[in-house]
Amino acid sequence: MSERPLNDDNGSTGPDDDDRFEGIVDAETDRDPDLAVIEAGSRTLRAQAGPPQGDIPSRPEDPELDRALREVETELAGRWPETKLDPSLRRVEALMDILGQPQRAYPAIHITGTNGKTSTARMIESLLAAFDLRTGRYTSPHVQSITERISLDGAPISAERFVETYHDIKPYVEMVDDREEHRLSFFEVMTAMAYAAFADAPVDVAVVEVGMGGTWDATNVVDASVAVVTPISLDHTDRLGSTPGEIAGEKGGIVKQDATVVLAQQPVDAAQVLLKRAVDVDATVAREGMEFGVVSREVAVGGQQLTLRGLGGEYPEVFLPLYGAHQAHNAAVALAAVEAFFGIGSQHARTLDIDTVRRAFAQVSSPGRLEVVRRSPTVVLDAAHNPAGAQVTAEAVTEAFGFSRLIGVVGASADKDVRGLLEAFEPVFAEVVVTRNSTPRSMDPDELAAIAVEVFGAERVQVEPRLDDALEAAITLAEEEAEFSGAGVLVTGSVITVGEARLLLGKG
């Protein structure tokens, strides 16, 4: 397996990829009144979906706590949105100074790239926890609950702790707001909350995913001993660069002096830029396909069986309960990152305990990444939102499920390469239902349909402006003919669309 497919994950001064304009689906200020049907519509679909599951928290049952969390969400949503960028670390550095540099209280593994960041972060977290380290994980954007972004010991922090952390740092946030020309952004405050929560826990190691880019990302105030760069492809070209090499120049900013950088397979120009950055800061380099990689993989029930080559040797018979070749490569990157963190490499040729590694990977989950949320017919959610992510999702769903007929439900953000995304799915979708999610960034369904008709043909496109109606329509299409007993539904195009569909289908 000499070439690595790109992953379908998401993840700045604001989060990468399908970053939420508002940051919070539930914030009243961000709902479109005509589309605020998620909770009501969920009652229609939940009966067939089963009970909530996974590690995505529901709203707090305590009404007072729920009110307090909504107030914090609303205050955060009132700040600069995650998509509005200012290439400076000045404000977040000022806040870290006032807070006493909490990000320096623990070692860190810092992750950037275009696709695959969140899944890789989850795998790294699981491996570290299996070796009895207390972990903090910071990822973005969230699928359903804002509290997902900050995790301790593998689970999102409680709503109560989230609210407490916000109020703990709020006076210091306001001090910086008063000094600066612009107030701290949503993402800058969230990053400070994560670093403060990790220091307060305290954690043994933080696993930190960038929001967007690297050099000027708010997370880059952390001084990580291990930097990870997942595959780079074209996304956010208006902000990060028009070629993989230009984008790599921005993302390579997380590689610090004397650190170890773990590189997934990259386009040639991106690899050259990243290697030069490593030389400039005297960083040790571990490259997929050279120092580590995937030796073999086989599709298995509920995931895949892998043999991975780490920095210290081979790890056979590793079961990964995630689908797709891209997730196998994410696993190799995660393993190398943890080996590097423990000092394993060419100078120390030893392996991690194989049973512990197997146990860690077997426990990995990644909600919204080829996640099955319903049966009869099977409904799968995947947060692919750019052409590279859509391509590997299309390949993975074909390999893992073998549907006789696949119906797509697509709701995408207007600022994405929607045509490229639809073209990647065209070979695998028998029909597509275009829709939108509840946020202002979501593309108008009629505009999305016009592009879809050009790609699929009018006879294969259906328009349903409301997401709950789109899900109902797709499920009906999958069920309507007996000969298509192996039919399925794939909901995709946006992290937000996937999160709202997950709620509608009873998984939150």
C-alpha cells in the first residue's frame, strides 16, 4: 500500500474544514426559525433508531444546568465566529500570560493537517490512556454538543465543569478584551478553556487538534514535543494557500525546535515544505511509508484487521472498529506519534506492549465518521465535506458495506467545493436528496440542487429543504423496492448536517 488515501475527517483562530459559523447548533441566535425543527423532528425518526449511544453527551437533564450551559453557549456564540480569522497569536498569548501559562503544565501532542485530525487524535488518546496516562483532548468542531471539544480521560467534560471552567476564566478574558482592538474569538476562548481545564485536572498529556492551519492557530501557544501532520489537500484555499505546498507552509508552524514530527503520506510539494521546516528547527522526522506504515489490512466484521509497522517494530493482529483504508493509515500515524512520545525510534528499537496496543485500538470510536446509526435500512453518517474526504468516504462505504443501492443525503456549507464533493459521490449514489442544516452557512437547497442536477441528472435528484424530511425521503427510497433489500442511506456533506441528523435519529 504505497499511497495513502486522504481521510474524511474534519476538524484557527477557528476550526478547520466544516467549522461551525456559530459554533453551537443549539444557540438561539444561530437557528434559522424556518429550520429549527431538529428536536421536534427527532420524535418522528427516533422510534426506529434505538436508544442514544456513543460518547456524545445529551443536553443536561437538570433544567438549571441546561439553562447555564445555554447561557455560556450564547455568550461564546456572540464572539468572533470560528470562520473569521486574524493571523495573530497576540490575544491568546496575552490571555495565557494572565492565566499563568496553563498550556505549559503538561506535555502535548499537537495535530494538524486537512483531513483525519479528529480520528487520529482519538486514536492517540486511546493509546495513551491504555498506558495509564491521564489524557486531555481538544478537538473541533463538535458533532452535537459543544462539550465534546474538551475531553478528560476519553470522555467529554461534564456540562457542569464546562460552565465552571468558562466562568473561571471569564474575568481574565474580559481583561484581554478591554486591552485589544478586537475581542477574543470564540475559538480563542474555547482553546483557553481547554488548556485551563487540562491544567486543573491535571492531565499527564494533552492531545490537541488545531482549528485551522497551524502557525497562527490559537492552539499554537502550546509547545508540543510531538507534532503530527495528517494528509494535506486543498481546503480553505482563500486563507491557507492555493497549493498543498503553500498550505503545508502554514500547517508546518506547529513543528517546534527539537520536537519530533510524524508525517502522514503527503503530496510531494507539501512533503518538501514540511521536511524543510523540520530541518530548520532541528526536528526529528518520522515519515509514513519510510519509518512507519500499514503493512496489511483486511476488512473484518465491524471494522478491519491490521498489521502496523511502528517506529520500533511490527504490531500484528490489531483490530480497528472503524471503516476504510484511510482509518488504517490514521492508526499508523497515531501509533507512531505515541511511540515518539515515549521515546521509541531508531535510537531505541523496541515496541510498545502489543496487548495494550490491541486493547487501545479495539476501543476507538469516532462519531460521525462512517458511523452506523440505524438498521433496516442501514443509515450511515459521515462528515466528509471536501472532495478529498468525499473520495475516501465513497471508497470506504463501498468496501465496508457493499450496498446494492445507496441513497445520499447531502447538506453542505456554501463556502465549500460542493461540485467536487458531489462528483466524488456520483459513482456510488443511486439517488441524492439535497437539503440543508440549521445554520446560516448552509447552502440553499435549490442552489445545491442545481449543482446536483448537473452532476447526477435531474432524475436522480430530490430536494427536501428540511433535514428531517430529507431523512424520511431517503429512507423511503431505500425501502421502496423489495429488490433493493441491501439498500442504505449515507448522510454527508457537513459536520453540522451529520450532527443534526444524529440527533434526529436518536443518537444524542
